[in-house]
Amino acid sequence: MVGKLTFDGRVALVTGAGAGLGAAYAGWLAARGARVIVNNRCHAGRPSTAQLIVDQILAAGGQAVANDCDVGEAGSGAAMVQSALDAFGRLDIVVANAAIGEARPVDQVTTEYCRRFMDINFFGSCSLILAALPGMRAANYGRIVVTTSATALFGAMNQTAYAASKMALVGFARALGVELAKTSLRINVISPYARTKMSSAVLAEHLDNIMSPARVAPVVGWLCSEACDRSGLILSAGAGRVRRVALLESPVATVDADETFDWAPLNDLAHAIETRDSRWSSTTLIPELLARAAT
């Protein structure tokens, strides 16, 4: 991330932006010239948190409008895209950040409980992206960022439903990135570390400053920018630091007729390869597939 990023003329939509990470992303983009749709669901009897963030952006000289859609509701994706078109006539950037989280031991998890997480965390992002894609493809430009979690990527106690919904977004983003490779649309994944309302139970109060959501925002901002020319990246960011998460495959071991194999090559990640897509994975494991394709 070398040089100063600007978003003049661009329109960004950030979900779950009434506080925490989403609010930080919305404010960061607005401060650099983007016109922002700030989304957060309304709660009965409470003021619109989206409008509170919009008021802050306007007071700082930015441009923004509030959207109170609940991403878990049917039709919310199309409604959010329409709000961007109504307000600013276009939509260039989507940051799908809205999510719910809760710890629950697996013996207390039901399929209905899992479905609730999928409805909000996965389908809430998926429906928005699918609604935004036609306009982005027509303009041959777009930047999309979806939000996963270290819980999904690496596992954690009592988080099966949450982890599943967040890992589904990784598969969605990587497959869509392959499909959009020949366009000027890019889709990538952020795995943020920040102290927010959702994470405050496991991150102590003294970490407020070092793990501020504002210290993740520049990484998301880069993924939203024209400078980002790749899809399928998974970036882990927090406390002003960033690193790349990659899917690797070890050297190949051969299974003999007795269904045994030498485990040692599978432990040799020093010589692992980073897998580009499913075709790359299959042909590096089974080179005969390339020979078959050539005949």
C-alpha cells in the first residue's frame, strides 16, 4: 500500500456499518472521497445507528446516506443496491461486513441455529453481491470485499455455526474471483482482528486502542481501490498489521495397493505450492489429467 488512495467519483456500500469495523470502513472511504451508503439494521425503539454514522461523515465534509435494511431479510440485497442508485446513480464498491456471532457448544447446536447464521452471515452478503454484480459488469468495474474470521480459517471452541457461515464466504469469493478473472471486477476477503462489541467478551478493554477497527480500515480500503488488481486474496489484519493467508498443498505422496502411504511428504510444507484454483489443484495431483485433455 504505497501512496495515498483516493476514491473520488466512486460509490461504496458498507453493511453492518452502524458501529465497529463497518463504521470504520465507511468513515475511511468517505474521508478519501467516496460517497458511502452506510447500512445497519434498525432496532425497535432505538435511533438509526446508520444515520448516526452518516451524520459523523457529513460533519467531517463527506457524502453519505443511511440504509436500514436487515441483511437477513429477503430482498435486502436488491434494496440496498437500489438505495445506492437512488442516492448516487451508481455502485462501485461493496464491503459485506454485517454479521452475527455467538459462542455455543456443539451439543447445543441445531440445524435451525446454523441456518440463522447462514441467513445473515452468508446469504446476507451473497444476496447483496449478486444484486450488485449486473451493474458492476455493465460498467466493467467493481471492488467487493467479504468478511471471514480467524475462527473460520483456523477453528475455535464453540463456534461451529459461525465458522461455517464465514468459511462459506471464502469459497464464494474465491470461486467468483475465478469467474470474474477476465473482467475489471475484483473480489477479496478480509479476516479482521479488532475489539468490537462482538469480540469484547474475548478481547480485554485495555486493547481498545491497539486493536481499534480504524487500524483495519486501511487494509480494507486498499482492497476497495483501483490499486488492488487481484482476486481471491485473504488478508488478515489488525493492530495496524496485515498478512496474507494462503491455501497450500504439500508435495504428493503415492498410495500403494495396500492403501498405505508415506506421511513424511505431507508434512513438508516448506515445499508446498499455493493452489490457484481447482483445476490447478487437480492437475498438480494427477498430471494424467493434462495428458487426457491434450488428446
